[in-house]
Amino acid sequence: MKTLPFQSAVGVDLGGTKLLIRYRNHSFRFDTGPMFGAADLTKILKSFIDAHTEPGCVIGIAIPGLIENDSVAACDVLPGLIGWSARTLLDSRISRISLVNDAKAALHATALDLPIDSTAIAVMAGTAIGCGIMVNGHQLLGAHGWAGELGYWPIQTSVSQWLRLDEVAGGRYMANRLGVDGNQLALLGHQGNQAALDVISQGGHALGGVLGGLINLFNPHRLSVGGGALWLPGYWTEAQAQIDALAIPSMLAGCEIRTVHDVEDLVAMGAAQIAVKTLC
């Protein structure tokens, strides 16, 4: 079958704060949140497809959770999405739907230019922390396709307390610790609020330590890091300091570290690319 350009597919990036849809020169953004659920997603996608696509379109949807048989098996960020099946969108206008974890979509988009036998990691630090890993040119999937749940990496915060990386470095969790939302956390940080800066620094510190560990574990050619948390003042600076402190120097020297948080539609592009690839 002839390969289509990924621009011919609808790319969807669904996260804890936004839904972004891109198709050719059309794009649509919608604010989400913990209460955003399956009915909301289905309604918005059907409206966009009816308004902008041609019959037989291909759709790639990236979500922050675990996927099984084109359905959402788990999703801490958007619990109302659990059990949703992409097949609910199928109609005469759609020829193929691909449902993928958002970090794996980011991995696909950030590794396209690498040699086919490369090892690469993509980490998305947004509402929570996601990760996609490619080893020797093959995506690391695990027994059920769920490998890469970096947000569940255990972090010891005191002698007796262990938390998940999500709870220390994820945007929603950092904001919750101060009783604010993500936008307010960013505003407080940029205003120099010390409590906000401390929480952000702790988050970056934890993320950087884990990233240094990933470099030591997988010896990647490239580590790509994105997500809205990187815009928080001091977050990425602290993460970089921990990477430098903890990664084995020879492995760190051989790893290209790229930040991709300024490419808003990166995950949507990756989802579209994967959807097109499944047709080949």
C-alpha cells in the first residue's frame, strides 16, 4: 500500500489540561481537566471530523494512559476516559483509527530522523510524567504494550515516605500541593513566590535524577524531554543539574539531550504518523 504523508491523517493530543487536534491547515484546541471524559472526547472529535475531513480519513489519537485493544485500560490523569474505545468513532468517513499512549507518540515524532538501529527515550513532563523507549530501533513495549510508565517510578522523599514520580514532578500534583491549579503555579513561580519555587525545584530535582538513571540504564543516543512543566521557572535547570550529577559521564557524553516542549503539536504529529504507519 502506498504510504500517505502524516499530514493526511488527523492527529489528536489529549492531555490533562488540553485537547489539541490538527489536520492539514486546521487545528483546534480545547481546555480539559480532571472531569473531561469519554463523552466529551467523542463529541468534539466527531464535530471536528464532520467539519474538516474527507471520507476515508485516518485518525491517530494519543492519550495519557494505558492502551489495550484500541481501548483505554487505565488513565490516572483523565479517569473519565477509562473504558473508552476508539471504535466508537468508526463510521463511513473514517477508514482507520489508531489509539496510542502520548509519550510513545512523542517518541515516534522525536526519533524519526535517527538511524534505524538507534536507542532513544522520550519523556513528557506535563500534568503527569510519561515515557517512551526505543531500543536498537524497536519500541520497548513490555508484556502488554505498557512499558514506560515512568510516572510510577518510586521516589523516596523521607526516611519513611515513598511517592510516585508523578506526585513529585507532575504539574497537577505540584500545583495541588499548594492548593492551586497549574496556571496559578506557573504564575506564582514567575512572580518569585518561594513556596512555589521550592515545589517546582523539588519536582525538577526528582525528574532529573530519574532521567540520569535512564541514561545509565539504556545508554541512549538521544533523550528528548517535553511537556508543559518545562516552562516552570527553575524546573528544567534543576533537572539538568541532576542529570549532570548522576549520569555516567561517558554515557552522558554520548547522549544528545533535546528539549521539545516548545513544539505544541509534537504529540499530535506523532499520533498521526503512527496512524499512517499502521496502513503500510
